[in-house]
Amino acid sequence: MKVILEHLTKKFPSRNRKSKEEVIAVNDFNFEIPDGKLIGLLGPSGCGKSTTLNLICGLQMPTGGKILFGDDDVTNLPPENRGVGMVFQNYALYPHLTVEQNIIFPLQNLKGADKLTKEQMKQKAAEAARLVQIDHLMERKPNELSGGQQQRVAIARALVKIPRVLLLDEPLSNLDARLRLQTREEIRRIQQETKITTIFVTHDQEEAMSISDMIVVMKDGVVMQIGAPQDVYDDPTNLFVAKFLGTPPINVFEGEIKGGKLLIGGQEVLSVPGAADQEVYAGVRPEGFILDPEGPLSCRLNRVEVMGRDISVISQHDAAPGVMIRSIISAENQVDTTGAEVRFSLKPYKTHIFNKATEERVRFDIA
């Protein structure tokens, strides 16, 4: 099911008695979510991603704009008539019901031509449980399950009605690191098997990038960038997106452009033809450094961390005050740890430049 958001806006009244200015949680959101894709809504806490999900679900009504499922305008429809499946952050399972009863619960509210017999409900619950691989746990209560198993019950309950759209609100935040990795892979498997259009909300950029077909990066209710995960990582539209995506994060230096050259600390470190003279921030991905004894970028060596196939060089530079520079290079390189400095050349396609005043991307020609 294709989902279209047209100028979607949500405002809340101010809680400040002195100021009556409204709080804009979602600001003029426009996006067409393709049928059968998994979309990640990504951003820091308070960016509006969960509010957007609640608007799509119908738990909140928009201040302005439209929500369409295919050709159907569902903007003013109640949640139960939208055909959505919702998985909440805290799972919201009924503690007094068994796994089977929790999964069946949404089917009990069907009326008219959609009403099912008990046997039909049991059959559908069994199919949903098999899909998420919990069919052997049907007689247990939620308090007898692990966090990952409870999460699967919540997903099965959302899937049992075969929703037009599946909505996941930070579904992995209560799980430990290993279980999060396993469960996100399961979510991707389930989505690919069912082909249900899925919207996945998270503040964890690694989660969003690993399983999403497309990601939407948000800040303060505004969409910063939309695209395939690798495209957004490789081609951020502004400094916020560049800093938000990437583990380890991008290294940011203060610098300037003069005569088609990028200067950091007064030293020419990279040719940037086509870019106008201006003060800038230079963002270099950790993998964008080349260990080079004659390299133009000189940093004060702090330490070297050996990570198997890679080496992480930790250093400092006056143009990045108070921040450690992390450069990831191949373990085949030999770093002289007895010296006080380490020198690098920069990969142009891993170096992103942003105007210092606006923090918008400054483009330059890459040969």
C-alpha cells in the first residue's frame, strides 16, 4: 500500500503561560512512501518522528495536510478503520492473556462480513506466530517470555489482521545489543516475506541504515533529507545529516576555501575546484583518511587502537578543538607510535564541506 503525506503538519499548544506560541512537532512533511517498502524515520529525541507515526496511525489528528493510503484519504478516519498494525515501544501486551490470546485479540473486534469464527481466529493466530517463529510459545503468558519474545508477540498481533501498513515505534529500544541485532534482522525478514509497507521509527542510525529501503532524517519537525541509506550517508545535504549518520561519527574541522583549495589550520589539504571562497566546516568520514608521511593534514597523535582488519588512529587538531579525530585505516598500514604527529591525505569523495553560517552543503568538483 502506497502512503502519501501531503503538507502534513502537527502543532501543539504552548505549555508556557507567558508565551502562546504553538509548538510545531511536524512541519509541512511531504513524502510518498512506495508500496511494499520499509521506511526508517530517523532523528534525535523530539524531532517529530513518533508524532508522524501517530498521525499516520490515527492516534493523533493533524493540524494541516493530508494522509492517503493509495487513493483513499484517511486523514480523518479513526485508527480502527485505517487498516494499520501498530507495534509500540513498550509492546503493550495484555499480561493476563496467553500469547495466542494476545495475537487473537485484534480479530475479536471484527464485525459484519469480516467477523471470524473461533477456529478461523486460531488459524490466523497460528500463521502469524509461525511467521515470527513463536508458534511453540502460544500457551505462555507475557511475563514468562524474554524481551525479544515479547517483541515478536507484539509484531504477530500487529500482522494478524494483514494490515495495509505496519507501523513500528522504536521497537528495539528495550532489548540488549545482541538481541537488537537479531530482532532487526527478523523485522526485515518478516517485511520482505509479507511485502507490507512498513514505517520504522528509531533514533539509532545504525538500525535505520541496516534494514531500511529508504530513510527520512528529521530535525525539529522538519525533514532534512530523504533517500536510500547509503546515498544519504555518502551525500549528506547539510552538516546535521552528516553528523547524525555514521558510526564512528564524521570528523568536523573548522576551515576555509581560498582559490579552489580547502584550508584547515592554514594548510592546504585538498583541492576543491568549483567551490567559492568562504569559511566552512570540513567533515571527513573516518574512512576518508589516507596514512601518508608527506600528507598535508598533520594531527597530534594520541593513540592507536588495533581492531583486527582495521586500525583506528586517534589524534587531535587545533581546527577541531576539544574533539578527538578518529581515522580508520587498513591494518596493513604501519603507524609510527613513537612520533608526536601523524600525517594524512584526504579522500575527496569522503570529505564533505559545509558553509559555516548556514551549515548547508558546499559542492565541489571531484575528478
